[in-house]
Amino acid sequence: MLILLVTVGIGLLAGVLGAILGLGGGVVVVPALEFALPRLGHPITIQQAIAISQFSVLAVGLSGAAAYLQRGLVQARTGYMLSPYTILGGTVGSVLGLVLPAKVVATVFALLLLYSVYTLLRGLKRVEVARPPSPVMLPAMTFAGVASGLLGIGGGTVQVPVMNLLGGMPIRQAIATSTFIMGLTAVANALIYQAGGLLNPRLSCAIALGVLLGARAGAGLQQKIPERQLKIFFALLLVFTAAQLVWKYWV
């Protein structure tokens, strides 16, 4: 019972941060599960945590996107155009997640987070106005899908910088549209991890419950945070998560 309550609590935090920052919550869920559950007598591998995280991604996508759609922030046409690329990438990433060693997955995760920090901070001084998209946007979104499937992160850590910096989309619309896309991508990812026998149904449902509650609150809080602070907060969270992974698997 305690394990389920802790898992719901992790889901609440992931849901709030996920909706505020356009993440699937995986940057919170994966390291938090790996940290908390073994201390409660429930060992868990990074691949199992990633499988459970796919449910948090799906929950954030459903709950957060509904709130953003009501506020008119989601560029739905762009989301539908980009989602096939993220779904394809997510399928490839999920298959890789079943076969790659945990240390490799954790290292890729950490490097991806740090690169996302660099791209976000580099764009801090950029004026938030819509611009024509870059030609490399579609390959970058496919890579975001690979990251989603491989790392259980929803792809938002890549999607938001890609749509903001390469797609010319203001940060709030990028976060909202990323949330919309990740729900579509997570369905295929979760099915693959279920087929691989890594998905724990009870913990997945507990995560999803917490995330659904947290994501609704987070979507409302996001509009109250200035855009510059939103980017800085996003970057700090990613650095902290990357440091945790490096410490666990390399130190």
C-alpha cells in the first residue's frame, strides 16, 4: 500500500511539472521510481521504470492537452502533421529500450537532457514570435519520438526545443502542442513495453492516477509563469535529472 501511495505522489509531481513544461513526466518518474521504490523494498530496473513512465506520458498527454485545447494554445494541425514522425520514432526507440543495457540507456538519457538545456538557454534572448519552420524540423521530431520510446520521457525534452527553436513556435504553444503529440505517441510505446513483459499494471495505474490529477493543475499554473522563467525552470530540472543519472550509473 505504501508503495502505491508513493507512486501516486510521484505521479502528482510528474503531472504538475509535465503539464507546466510540456514533458511527459518521465524526467521525474524514471529517476524518482528508481530512487524511491528500492528503498521501500521493491527493486526496479531502469527499463521497468521507463515502461511505467509510458503510462505517465499517456496521462499527461490526455489530461494536459485537454486543458490546453480549451485555452486555444494547441496548434492541433501541426500536432497531427508531426505525430506520425514521433510515433514512428517512438516505436523504434521502444524496441531499442527492450534490448539495450541500462547503463547505455541512462547515459543517452543524460546526454539528451543536457543538450536540451543548451538549446533552451541559447534561445533565452530570442523574441517569442512565430517564425517559418526549419527544414530539419521533421527529422528532429522523429528523433524526439525515438527518445520517447527509448527513455520513457514523452519526447517533450526534445519536442519543446525543436518546435520553439526550429519550428518557430512560441514557447507556450510549443509546450501545449508537445503535450498534445505525446499522448498519441505513448500509446504505441506502452503496447511495446507491455509485449516485452516490463509493464507493472498496478504501479502504472498508480502513476497514471497521480499524473491525471497533477496535469490538470499544472496546465492552469503554466499561464502564470513568465516565459523566461519557464525556460530557466525547465533547464534546471533537466540538469538535476541528468546529474542524478550520471551519479547512479557512473560514480
